[in-house]
Amino acid sequence: MTDARQLIDDTRAVLAESDDTIRGHRFVVAVEKGEVDRTALHAFCGYQYQMWKSNSTAVSMARFEDHPYRDVFLTPPEVEAGAAREIAALAERLGMNAAVLERFEPSAEAFGYAAYKAWLICFGSAAEMACARALNLAAWGYNCGKISHGLQTHYGLSSDETHFFDGFSGLEELEAKAAKVIDDDLRKGVEPYLITRAARLMQAYEIMFWDAMARDAGL
């Protein structure tokens, strides 16, 4: 039977090119260098606000609340609500009106990640969700660190005001727990290719999101 650790390593190899694309994305690089206009950052705030206020935790809890490693799937409700508040404060600091933020209309390209994540929560196996989440958050967290640095260096924001970006840590522990979830599902007969596919699609939608941010910023 396929081993979870080997499957994660093999999946990471499959994702190597897309992972490099995410971590070196032109939008993130431009923000880190201070080359994106403040108003062009509004789309990022608007999309993140709409995603974090969607309360996907409630759906995850309906499926995984009794799972022994449920924290692999669940963002605590207080963290989810806190993220929405932090994004709203960041948007205000960048000059985005609260009413505009509330009514922000994300593009289909930018919203694809959230839509696929919701689909995976509803219909994917625990292993698919765990692997996709663990590997994707590593790339997302890396980019968040670069954006946080750029906002503090070039846009006059303090570390308190970029707290949203700095909250993605402990990823090594998440991957270790994900491996246990994957091992359990492999024993139950979940096909390895489905687990790799979920991670691959999550990364692909992540690239679509960053591409949408770059387009809105005129990059």
C-alpha cells in the first residue's frame, strides 16, 4: 500500500512547477517591492474579505467535527471571524471604503479557489482535503510573508496592521497531521491519484487567484 509520507513527497514533486509559479508570482514580487498602487490592493482585500466571511468552517464541522484530526480541516470560528475583521481594517488603512468592501464583486477567476475549496469540503475525502490544504498553505504562507514585508516597508503599515498575513504558521505540524489523515484514508481505499489531484487543482486555482490580482493591478 502507498505510504502517506511518500505520497505527499510525490505530490510535492508534481506541484513543483506550480509551487514555483506561486512563490515567484509577479503580483507578490511587485507588492514586496512597493510597485503596486495602493488602490490596486483593494481587489485583494475585497476578495479575501468575501472569502473569510463565507463561514466555510460550519460546512467543515458538519463533515469533520468528529474526526480525530479535525483541526487539519477546521479554521476555528474565532479565527475566521478575526480574519474578516483584520482584512476590513487593512482595507480601510489602504483607503477602501467599508461599504465598497462589503459589496465587492470578485471575478470568477479570483473566486475559483474559494469555489473549489467549498467543493472539496463537501465532496472530497478527508485525505484529499488534508493534502491539498497542507501543501497549499505552505505556498500561501510564503507569499503572505512577502506581502507583509512589502506592506510594512513601502506602504507605511505596522506589524499589527499586517497581522492577517503573519498568522499562517505551524505548517510543519499541519503536514504531519495531514499524513496521519492520509494514511487512514489510504487504508480505507481512497485512491492516491485522487489525493494528488486535489492538491494539484488547489494550486492551479491559487495561481488563477494571483493572476487575477496581477491583472487588476495592471501587471
